[in-house]
Amino acid sequence: MFYRVQIKEKPGIFDAQASGIIKDIQDLGIQIPISLEFCQIYNIEADIVQADIKRICEELLVDKITQEYSVTEDADSFSARKDCFVIEVAYNLGVMDPTEASVKKAIRDLGIKGIKSVQRSKKYIIRGKLSSAQIKIITDKLLVNKVIQHSVGRGPQKCLSQSVNELKATELNYVDLMSATDAKLINISKKGQLFLNLDEMRAIKKYFTKFKRNPTDVELETLAQTWSEHCVHKTFRGKIEYIEKIPNSKFQIPNKSQNPKSKIKNKKFKIKKKIINNLLKSTIMKATKELDKPWCVSVFSDNAGVIKFDKNYDVCFKVETHNHPSALEPFGGANTGIGGVIRDPMGTGLGAKPIFNTDIFCFGTPDYPASRLPKGTLHPKRIAKGVVSGVRDYGNKMGIPTLNGAVLFDERYIANPLVYCGTAGLIPKGKVFKKVKQSDLIVVVGGRTGRDGIHGATFSSGELTQESEDVSGSAVQIGNPITEKKVLDTLITARDKNLYSSITDCGAGGLSSAVGEMGQDLGAEVYLDRVPLKYKGLKYDEIWISEAQERMVLSVSKNNLKKLLKVFESEDVEATVIGKFTNDKILRLFYYDKKVCELGMDFLHEGIPLYKKKAVVLKPKLKEPRIKPSKDLTPTLKKVLSDYNVASKEWVIRQYDHEVQGGSVLKPLVGVNNDGPSDASVVRPILSSNKGLIVSCGINPRYGEISAYWMAATCIDEALRQIICVGGSIKRTAILDNFCWGNPDNPDRLGSLVSSAYACYDFSKYFGVPFISGKDSLNNEYRVDGKSISIPGTLLISAISVMDDVTKVISMDFKKPGNLIYIVGETKNELGGSIYYKTKNSLGVDVPRVDKNKAKNILEKLSSATDRSLVRSMHDCSEGGMAVALSEMCFAGGLGADIFLAEAPYKTKNEKRNDYVLFSESNSRFVVEVERKNKEKFESILKGLPFGMIGCVSNTDILTVFGLDAKFCVKADINQLKESWQAPLNW
Amino acid sequence: MVKPKIIILRTAGTNCDKETKFAFDLAGGKAELVHINEIASSRIDLSSYQILAIPGGFSYGDDVAAGKILANELTFKLKEQITKFIKQGKLIIGICNGFQVLVKAGILSVDSLFKQDISLINNDSGKFEDRWTYLKAQNKKCVWARDLPEVVYFPVAHGEGKFVLDNKKVLGVLKENGQIVFQYSNSKGTLTPYPDNPNGSLDNIAGICDKTGRILGLMPHPERHIMGSQHPRWTREGLKKYGDGLLIFKNGVEYARKHL
């Protein structure tokens, strides 16, 4: 029987969901007054009687207090009426709705048997004078994401159980490479979405020619996945010819009379050339190796970098990106992005317990006109809302506090948003290393395998195109956080009972990547027909490369198997033996009785031809803008505070649970009204101990348009400044790199990547802060109508720092009238890439640098001041400079301040101006609040460094700034400043 | 002294179990984390504990509605054991998702046990919110709320916490019996609207107890304000050793020690 249960709110009950959708419809630019009714529909296919369906409704599906329902056995009889539109949205075939399993379980609990399938859909009844074009916009742009959903015609839904048959007697598919020409090879790669280039295809052809046979489809897929940019990082590990073009200042435009010899001398550029073998090893990893910190436990070798925490535990940290999937399906993409990075600590060593998440997003500008969007892209505001919801859903349900993050807006992220997600985990000492043993069984644990996420690794390694949402739709996965939570709970039990010898997560590349990596030194055989499936009908190659979520792979000795399976079974987690590790270094796959793959592990992991790519750095032709100085800078300050990149991110932060697990010491929002922007968050992972962890991040893609090198230096400086601001020290700080760049085949894009990697080396070394893990995501470009839009090269530096005593934490809000305000660090006319210039539609050229003579000393000295409890509040000067830092400290503390700019250390050969001092974004600067009684002690610590006492906290609501000429240049009510800062992103 | 035993019920999606255990242990109890399968299969006997705590989280993903599927499981799999537990005069606390479970299973109900007449539905803001709330506490009726100051400060973190009732009569009964234990307020204890009332709850209701005062359910998280360093403004207002929430757990443990 088929039952269609429709549930809606009773009349008079406020429907928060419906009112949210009305707001979203208005955001689409449709301002016609409408009303909206929302119905949840359950389509139930079951052999049950009427009385049972009544029980299912009244005891389970319907909240009797607020909802009403109806049951029909067939389609709705709905006749079209004027100004009333019905849109029903259901998941596409093959997309798994996590709710189905829960509802089936609950019906079993009711004691009712005979349920075949439960499928949900949503029905929206919209009333209003809308045109059919407007209804189409609402359907396509808001209610339906065709990657995972469709709008259904009325009538019963086709059920999955009926429509797909099991594939058993599979024909083995061979791909003819042996007779293929180069052109054919390229064609095969393209058609199969393999993203392999000609050299790689040729290497594969050569390998198989040796064995006198063609590869099977799954062999080719395995190679494509293992060799994808996403998995092997060929750009970072390959060979790069690096050319720096430095403009020759003596260059003169040649005239005809010059002799040819002097022509050669009189070159436009000085050229510096270098060959780099393995960029990663020669920059980022090199710094770590040379710093050789004794507290680095495991770096660049596992799923996450590991450092020491206390005498019983180590801590690991990893940040990943999930950009392309989030562009196509923001909720699902971000949802599985955070879900995936959580599995990294779970798969580090023998498994870590996640203790906090971070997330950093780059979106297109939210007020971007919908009519100008490139074909095939979603509106940035929709992407932003979807991404935030996706992270909220997964992070909150996993019970992991989201502590730190950033949200940036720039037009060039319109078609290719960036979604960085990070997770740190706590791991007991002695559980950091793992080793697969010969004859160990391969056990897959957690979620079932489905068609979701096919080709994710290769798809994310290529460019997005306007067809991506059609062709690569299956690369988007749907997450089920509760499955992952169950895996986590049981995994930790199994770990503590020493029931497995190694573990890794199923991420990009699915089983192919996980088993391939674990069996790299030994070899493995896998029986693909034993892998538990979500539904029938998957081909063997789909099973192998599916990126279905919430799966971990373990290696387990035969002796432990029974005990291990019992641990998982006791909490309803599925665990299945799918094969074993061998010792002949060959990867063999079977499907029923057929062998479908036999590949040498050596070829799989080392057969990839090395690339040689060209990188060119050319200084852009830029100049400083001429801005007329204005006497009263108050309106400018408000404008800077309202910039999307500066404005309050409270709307995002509040949607994340940042306090679950109970360890919160310093929250992302601080101050007298709990709404000021904390520099970093502090958490204590072990509730009975005062030892804590600080987490922060630095990101500023605008600087990269002027100099990728100084952008990277700034990101490191910024992440470290924030650690200092809350009372930490750089001595126990480690950092992570995440490069998101455009197409590295383009020499200037690769050039900026290389120079920022050099800066990473230089400043990691300089500050003595090692990199412990990192990741790159390249090809962040969008091809539409033959033109490619690239993101700006975007480097994220995440920092994690161990703090011995969290009772010494300080927050950034001004504390008490009368306290002294210092600026520490030198202000220069460094406004290139600043928010101030951005509000004037300029970029500038003098980008902030990091002064190697002073920066480290400033950071260390401030640490000793906080360690001696001499500081009441501290905030770093970043986007918007000193003016923004002061404003934020004022309104977070609910106190005013009187500031005298002439007292700030200010160094320039050029013109000295109030606006420059206030809005310059020079690095390594801090605003510090100190009690009068500690004046001498504080100043003596900073002796020899640039600092100035610029004013004091006042008992008013006014921030007053007296300029270099001692006349006021800012006089602002702090509540108005706060309003300017809060309004833009208060969605 | 014998420590009262607290069972902290876990299931798929529970996630505030460990900090709830920490709170009970700090309060002098002996708390154990137990998966529901262990009770359903009779490997663990509910009656060997004095206090049952259902902690926060997203049981079964909050699919269908928050807490609903776990409530359903308690009602159909553990009805007898829970009925016995309550009849023995033992204590129950449900926090956040646990409150949603208690209400939807009808364990916290005005009319009769296992009959739902209260609900907790989507926040008026339409979204999950994590924010600190002041709560006007009524410390007379409920065992768990004894000696609480007039106003306490706990964070909420939920998307479905709006307290609603079947009809006005139920509200009258709750008031009459003194069952309304916590109401969202401002720092002075005045009942004020959003954001002080973070979800639009009827009469600002944040937590209620049963007629005996032994079963408490509340949306805010007392286990997240056990130590002074969890307070959002300790860096400006000074670091206290303990937070407002500890007394709730102490009250439970103390009552169990004396009476159970």
C-alpha cells in the first residue's frame, strides 16, 4: 500500500520555517506580498493496515500540540486556482535522505512491521499575485537544487526499491588504450571525467602494454583518483621553473640610434631564474624540519599534524577545503566538507577525539545583482546561507564546538566560493603511530556506499564550468552527521581496547584512496561485492570510487575481529570485512568471482610522470591613489566598519554551538553585551585541567593582488597576533597552510603561489613557528562562455597554541574608565590593499610588510606582559587598522576613549596624515589597555620597542580621536559605530 | 559516604553526555554513561541508579522533530522501567534535547504520564542560536532548584526550544502547581522579549518540573556553567571558582543521598 501523509502547522501557530522562506523570496528581489504554507510530506510504502498508519501519524510523525495532518492513498486532487501555486520538492533518485532510516527505526519501535520505504518531500503553497516567471525563479533559485532535488508532478513517487535491480553478472569493461592515439587518449580521459593529462595517459598505456592487455575501467579510475591533483598534489610536489621579473629602474625606452650591445644591457626587467624540485619540501616542510621543535610529534605524514599537549595527550589539527561541491550544492557541499575534515583527526594515528572546529568562508559580495551572475552559478547570498547551514548542521550534530573562523566577500568568489573547514582532536600518547600488518583484515565501518560522490577527487581537481552542475552532479554528497557520531563514539572504545592496528578515513577517492594508501607497502585484495550498499544497482567501479560519507577503514588482525565487531554492533554501527592486506605489493579487486583489477602498488603510487610547470612573478603596475584628506574622519570610519569584511559576523557565529563539550574559556563573541569580536578562542579540552588551546587564523587575499609574498607574511603575522592578544605565546604555537589558487598551468598564477610559499618558509623560520600540516586546492576557476574567472590566490594560515594556564586569558573589550591605552608597533604608510582604500575604490601599492627587526620581539614581549597579568585588554590592528581596533574595543566594552594620534610611533618619509595613521594596516601592531598602577612595569618590558601611550578609556559613550595636529578627527558615539558594524550582515 | 549513582542516557546523536557527567561527578555523584541499547537489552538495570539524566544533543538527528524518536523509544521500549523509576520517587533531569525528549514522551506532562500535552517547537527566529540567557528561577517546588538565586545565567544552544501548550488550561495548572521553574528574563529577572527570550517561548518558559518537583526539564544548559571560566564575561567581571549551574547538580545528588 502507498500512503501519503501531509503534515502542516495548525492555524494560528507561527510557522518559523515558512516565514524564513518568505524572507528568502524577498531576497530574490520579489517584493510582491505573498503568504506561504509549508507541508511536510511522508510517502510511505508499506504492507500495513489503516489503524497502523493512524498510529504512525499520531504517535510519531505529527506533533499533536501544534500540527494537523491528512492521509491519502493517492495523489493530491489539486486543481489550479488563481494566484495560488503549489510546488513540491523531493530528492532525486539515488540521493539518500538520512531521515528515512530514523523513521523506519521509530516505526519498528512502535511495534509496526512491513515498512518498505519512507520518502519525504516538501510542499510549498504560495499565494500571491506572482507571474509564472517569478514562480520559476522561486522554484529554481530557492526551493529546488537540481543537483539533489527535483520538483515533482502530482502523483505517487516512484520508489527506489522498485526501480533498480541488482547488477550481478557484470561484464568486465576494458578500455582500449593499447591501440589509442594521443588524441584518443585525451578523449578517453575527458569522456571518463578522469582529468588525466596526455603524459599521464601515455604512462598508463605504457604500463599496460608491458602486460599485453588493456586496463579495465576500474583500473583506470583507480589511477585517475590516486593521481588526481586533489590526492597527490602534483603541483606542489613536481618540478617548477620559477622566474622572477623585477622591473629595471634604470630602464630607458630604447631609441634607434643605440647600438645592439647596449640594447641587451638596457632590459626592461631583471630576471631571476630558479628550478624548484618539490615546492612543498623546499619551503613549508623545510621550515619545520629546520626548526626541529621537540614538541612536534607527527608532521606532514598523517591525516593531521600532531603536537604535544600535556603529559597524557597530544593534539592534532587539520584544515581542508570543500570548494567545488559547495559551489554546486552549498548545504551538502559544506555539510560534507566539515564532515570530511572531522574524519581527519578520527583517522589520525589510531584515532583522535575531535575537540573543536573552525571554518573560514570566501563568498561573492552579497549585494551582487542576480542579473549579472555568470550562467550556471548560484547567488552568493544563497551560497552563504546554504554553506553556513551545512556547517551548522554537521558541526552541531557532531557535538563539536565551532570556535573560530572568518567570512570574506569579494566579487571574484562569485562562481567559486571557498569553504575551509578545520578540526582539532585530542589523542592519547602512544596512539599517534600506526602500522598495517600483513594478513590484517580490511574492515569498513560506518555509512553504506552509494552513488553519491562519484568522481569527487577528480572533479575537484579540475575547473568548474557552466555545465558542472549537470555533468558532475553526482560528485556532490549528502551527509549524515549522526552516522558519523555513532562511528566516533564506538571507534574511541575500539581504539582504547587496542582492537585495530591502523585506520584511515574514506575521503576523496573513497575506498580506492583509503585502501590504496593503507596497502601501499604491502598490497591488498578487496571483494567489492561485500561492501554494504545503500541501494542495489551500483557497478563495481562505482563501489570502489564512491565518496559516500561517514566511512572509516580499519586494519584488524583475525584475533581481534570478533571483539571489534561486537563494539560496533552494540551501538548499531555497521562494520564489514571487505578484504585483507597481503604482502606482494599488488592491489587486486574482485567482484563476485571476477577479478576486476590488478595493479602494482609501486606504479599506482610512484608511476605518475613528474610535471614541469612554469611559474612567473611579475610585479603588477600599480600606484598609490590620491585621496583628498578630510578633516572629520568619522563618516569614513563608519564606512570602514560597515565593509562586509570588517562587519560583525554574529549572524554566523550564533548559529554554531561554540560551547558544547563544556571547555569554552574564551568565546568568539566577548564584551559587556557578549557581541564584540574576539581575536581568538580558547578552549580547555580536559575539564579538570587549566591547560588550554588557542585557535586563530589569518587570511587577506586583497594583499595578494599587490604581492603574494607579503600577503603570506601578513597572514602568518595576523594569526600569531591573535594568539598574543588573548594571552598566548608563539613559543608553543604551530601553524597550518591552506592554499586555494587558480589554474597552476597558468605561469603567473603559479608564480604567486610559489612566492607565497617562499614567504611561508621565511616567516615560519623567522617567528620560530613550525607548519605541521597543510593542503592545497588548485584550479579554483570557473569557465563560462570560453572565459575563465579565477579566484584571487587565497592563503589561509590557521594557528593552534598550547596555553599552560587559561586563567591568564584576556579579552579584547575595554574594561575600565581611566585605564591607559597603548599602541605597540610601528605605523607606516602601508595602505595598499587596505579596507580604507577599498572604500575609495582603490587598491594602492604599499602593502603591509613584516619588519623582521622588530615583529618577533614585539610579540614575545607582549606575551611576557600578559603572562605577568599586566594587560587588561588587547586587540590587534588588522583590516581597518588602528581605527577599527579602537572602535571595536570601545563598543565591545561599552566604554569610550580619548586618543591622541601624535603619540603613536609613526614612520614615513612621505606625507604624514591622520587618515593614514588611523587606517594603515601595518603588521605587528596591538592596541593594549593597561591599568595606571602597572604603567612602569608594562613600559619597562617594552623598552627599546616602538610603542606609545595614546590615550585612556573614558566613562562616556564617545570615541574621540585627536589628530596629528591635536585637533579632533573622529568624534563618534560608540553605539552608532556598533550599529554601522552590526547592520550589514544582520540577516 | 556512598555516592549516589547517576545514569546518563546515551544514544545515537547524544553529545552533551561527558560534560553532564563531569557536572554530576563534581557535585559529588558517581555518573555513568550508558547507551540505551544496554537498558533495552536488560544488560543494565535502570533501577540500580538514583538519578536518570537525559543530556543534550541531537538524538537520532532530531529527525521528524527534536527528541521525538528517542521519546518514542522510551515510550515503547522502556515504559515499565521508567514508570517504576518515577514511582520509586527517583530523580530525572532532561537538559535541552533531554527536555524535548521528556516532553514528547509525556514524562513531563500535566495531565498524565506518557501523554504529551506540551511541546517544544522551532524557535521564532527560524534558526539554531547559541546565546547566554538570564533565567528567573523559582526555587520552592523543584528539588533541583533549591536555594538557587533569584536569577541564574546559563547558555542556550538549540533550534527547537519554543515552549508551547495544548491549551491555556494547562498553563494555569503549571502556574498553580508552581511547576514553572525557569523563565527567560533580563539580568534583573524581568520577563523580556527576544533576544532575552531566545525562542519565543510562551510566558518565557525555559524549564518546568513535574507535580512532585523531582523531574526537571530545561532548555538552557546548566552543565555549561559549572566553572567560573565558562562565564562569557569572566575576563571583565572576575574569575569565580564555580558557576551558577553546579548547584542544580548538587541539589540532585544531595537529595538522592538523603532520600534514595
